[in-house]
Amino acid sequence: MPLTITQEMIQQDPFYKKGMEKGLKQGLEKGIKKGIEKGKEEGKITTLQENIIKAVKLRFGYVPEEIQEKIKSIKDEEVLNTLFEIALTTDSIDKIKI
């Protein structure tokens, strides 16, 4: 008579349980790490956007709403860093092209 192994029997196996627990723990840790990294990146982008707006305001006394909205729509860190340098060094708000 052939041995029949059921799903319930597999789930009761201590090695199966340990493997599942380990897999779930690793998956959770990986997900948390990925979430933290994404949060840091988003925070960095937001800080750059805010700093560009502050720099323009400090240099020229105002920041047109259109420029603020465009700055806030940029999500590329390299582009934002370049824009920050421009905001700090340009002699005219009209030269800030977004």
C-alpha cells in the first residue's frame, strides 16, 4: 500500500515549520530594509527640492508658484543637485530653467 502524504502532514513537519519561519523572517527583513532605503531616498529628494526653493527665495526674494511646482515634480537626484548649484550661482531668476 503506497504511503499518502497530505498537506497537513507536511505542515506539521518541524523542518517545514522551521523553513517557513526562516523564509518569512528573511522576507520581512528584506522588505523592511527595502522600505527604509526607499524612505531615505524620498527624504533626500524632498530635502533637495526644499533647499532649491529656499535658495531661490533667499537670493531673489520670491519663488514663482510655477517654479516651485516644477521643482517639486523633479525626482532625479542628479538633476536636483545641478538645479541647486544653478540656484546658488545664477544672477537672475530668469536663468533658472526647468
